[in-house]
Amino acid sequence: MNVRYDGADADCVHHPSRASCVKIVATMSRTTPEGRCQHPGEEIVDSGYRNRWWTLLKLPDGTVGWVNNIYIQGGEKIAGVPDCGW
């Protein structure tokens, strides 16, 4: 899965999407990063699933970025990950 982020783009910070977060800061699979918070953004449709919730992750190397929850094990929203405060 691609982890996307562009801290200089307010749209990426406040409305995560493929269009506003064009910078891929990491590619991950089978890892357990820290979920900082989750926020609604662009709805993603893949393999018969759809989800508009994105989780802001902190990777083990300190990299921060968004991943749509469709690519994270869990539900539409990830249990135990708070909503972002903005």
C-alpha cells in the first residue's frame, strides 16, 4: 500500500486524497505502523469495497502519511484510532 503525504499542502493535511497527497512517502505491506488519527477524505473503491476514511500513520522510521482504511485490516473506521482533531 502507498503511504501519501505532503505537509506543505493544506488539502492533503485536512482532506486526504490521491489528488491532494500526490507524494508517496513510503510503500508498505504486512507491517503494523502506529495509527495517529483518522479523518474522512476521498472515497476509494477497490476490489468491491469502498471507504472514505483515511488513517494518518507514523512508520517505524518516523515517516508520517495517510493510507485509506480500505487497505488496513479492520472496519470502515479502525477501532482504537481516534478521529483527527481538525
